[in-house]
Amino acid sequence: MYKQYLSAKSLIAKILEENPETRANDKLLMLEVWKKQEFVLSLEQERKFKSVMSPEVIRRTRQKIQQEGKYLPEDRVVAKRKGESNAMHDELMSEDRKAEDFSKTFLI
């Protein structure tokens, strides 16, 4: 999971560097990421995509509604999300510890 994050971070950083317009427009950033992944929309599809509600707005709104205890997913989905969240946290903490150990060993 951490490797996937690093891969995404690298790709997105490259796009942000090369295309300043993407720094303030998440929909444009998504389109550019998808193009790099060879998922290309027609011009009409791109136009429509730019006019619809952002996937992030949809996700965040769903999350807020569910935080209120409404329309919750099945227990198995909650367990899966919790497991994935814990795994990512553990991986990030492990990487932080490695960096801290490195700095103690070599940067003293």
C-alpha cells in the first residue's frame, strides 16, 4: 500500500510540476493523471466531467453523512476500511521510524 502511495505521489508531483494549471484544479489534475495511465476521455467526455460534481465532494459528503450514523455501509466494508487504515498507519509509522533511525545513525 505504501509503495502505491509513493508511486501516486511521484506521478502527481510530476504533473503538478509540468502543468501549473493542475495546482489549483483537481478535476484537471485527475484528467492528467488518467491520461498518463492511458485512460483518455473524448473532448465531449472531458467537458462533461469538468461540469459535474467533484468526486472529492461526493466522497467527503458521503463520509460526513456516515459520521452522523446515517446510511452506514455493511459491517464487512467498515472492517475492511478500518483494516486498510490501520495497515497504512503502520506502514507510515514504520517508514518514519526508519527515517528517524537513519538520521540518528548518520546525521549526528
